[in-house]
Amino acid sequence: MRGTTERQRTIWMLNHYAAAGAQAGGSRHIDLAKSILQQGWRTEIFASSFDHVSREYVVPTSWRKPVITQNIDGILVHRVHSSPYFENSWRRYLNMAVFCFYLLLYCLVRRPKPDVVLGSSGHLLTPMVGWIVARRYRAMCILEVRDLWPDSLIQLGLTSKPIVAVLRWMESFLYAHADLIVGVSQGIVAGIIRNGGDPAKTVLISHGVETDPSREAVVSQREAIRAELGWRDEFVVLWAGSIEPFNALDVVIDGAALLDPSLPIKVVLLGGGSEFEALQQRAATLGNVTMVPSVSRAESFRWMVAADAGLLVASQFDAFTGTRPRKIFDYMAAHLPILCFVPGEASQIVAESGAGLVRDWATPHLVAETIAWSVQHASELDEMGERGAGAAATEYSLEHSASLLLQYLNTSVQGS
């Protein structure tokens, strides 16, 4: 890689599902980009124009105009065209392929060239494009693993041996050829090493929450937000995230059905995904469950501030025990106590920070029992929420994650 002493250093972040601006969803990369921008690095983000959460186009790309670029807080965000899908069928895989086709074409003609290319999984096609682009520009190649493929797919039911073999080859290739491998949790780092990743070039750069003084202003408006949402004396339990089969939200609805109807409890499932309509039909038969379509990140935070407890649930798969979902830190930043039904790393974070209640995998009876207990111990939950907010501002600050990334970037560029 050539020296960069006469120009601003540039990193390209490739993430099919990156959210930015008013989008709902994962904002890890736009938040990291804002932090490292202050340290002299120029960041460009390449993401799909079709939003995975809302199932709508963020901007009107097409095959005639496959890329539309936005400037969001000084970060260039390139929205790359991909085909639509509305459920987890073959159309979702077509969406991945179309996105990566246009992504590769655009990156190969985009100038000025990058010093670093970060390809993020999800699926493995995006980091494969990242490796090709990095080699084209003689740039440092970073593989970021947010989900272990194919391990997660196998646990979710993938049985096709040819597909598994192809994915294993892609995984091994990326581990061998990346200059740096980033895992977002300890469990994922362990999985990378277990599956052949080099421990010497594998690092943990966790999810976290961006320091934002305006958030505390929102927290101070809690009662006004509750009134705006129509929540009065109810004890509100909130899920804020995707509505997919692996989230086990059907178990939450079954648990809500077991609650004493005389208790002033409202369970709110906020988000979008392939299971939204099916769960909405089930929730319609209950008086204590409300389904709400996804909203912007800023609006979602207001809902978290207004709620009394935040749900963290997932299906019973071993792959989830080694993850630390972003919503943990969002809940903490909102001073929202967490009802955690995901054993492993997520439970460890909640327990060590004192940010909520830790339970086993969710069952209807356990969910109902935990919510009922929470109603009777609201003051204790408030204390948990305050402890979580303290941990989010210190141990789980995104600025800490950004500083770790910068250390690796600066060392690599200076040594090249």
C-alpha cells in the first residue's frame, strides 16, 4: 500500500444492511465513521438502497441509476441498488447477489482509491467483494464478522451439503486472505479461531453506543413521551428490533397470553420483518400486546426511554450464546432495564453491569413470570436502568471501539 502522507486517509466500509440517517436498523458503521472522521480518516459507506427492516427503498435506485450518494453528517453513504424481497425466500438471496454485483462494479470505478476496505458480514458475498476491491487498490483488507456464516445458517436449519461446502470455502478463503479480522463479540472471535482464523490477526471490536449529549435531553422528557404515546399507568415491556423467526417473539406473545388480564401491562413489539404480519394476527386476539411498524433510530430511542423494561429474546440456538446484540447498548443508553432471555455473552453483559434481569431461554411461562415479577418490583428495575446507563457511557462507549479500530488502521498505514 502506498504512503498517504499528502492526502487524507480513506476507509471504505461495505455492509449490505448498514443503516444511516433516519433509517431503523444497525448504525454501527455510521457511528464508527463519525468517530474516526474526527481523527483524520475519511470514511465512505456502501450499503443497499433496499432497507432490510422496512422492506422499502431508502432512495429510488434502479438498474438505470444503480447508485445514489448521500452526505450524512460529513460521511458519504453510497446507496447501491438491489432487488426487493418481502420474506425469507429465494428473492432474499437474489437481493444479496444483485447488491454485490452493482457494489463490485461501482467500487472498481470509484475514485479516489481507499487505503483500507472493510467488508462486513452478515452474508459472505459482501466481504468477498471487499477483498477483490482491496486487492485492486492495494489497500488493507479488513474482514468484519457480525454473524458466523455458515455456522448460524446450519443451526437455523441449512442442510444442503453443496451450499455448506461453498460457504465453508468462502469463510476459509476470507480468513486466510484478510489482513485483519474483526469479531464483534467474544463468542464470534472464538468461532473465527475455531473455524481456522489466525488468532494473531483476529481482534474484538465490540458493538457499543455513541456518546450523544442530546440523548439525556430525551431521557428527561420521559413522562411527556409516555403521554404522547398514550401510555399512562401501564407497565410497558418493549421489544425494539427486527421481527424475524429467530427472535422468538411468538414465545413472547404466548407469554403475554398467560398474564393476569387485570394487571396493567402492555407488551409492545416495535420493528419490521418477515414475521410481522403473522405475529400481528396473533397479537390481535390479545388485549395486552401491540405491534408497531419500524420507526427511525431517533424515534425508536424515544420509545425505549418511555418504556419500563426492554426485552432481549432469541430462539434456542447455540450460535446466539456468543453474540452481544446492539440493542443491549441502546437499551442501556435509554436507561431502560433489560429482561434478558439469551444465555451466554448477552446475559454476562447484563449481569456484570447490573442492567437488568438474566433468565434462561424464553418460554411462555418464564416470560410471563418475569414480566409479572417486574411489575411488582418497578423501583428495583429503575435502579437497574440507571446502572445500565452508567455502563453504556463508560465500558460500552462506541468511542472506545472506534479508538481500537483507529489503532489498527494507523499502525497498518504507518507500517506500509
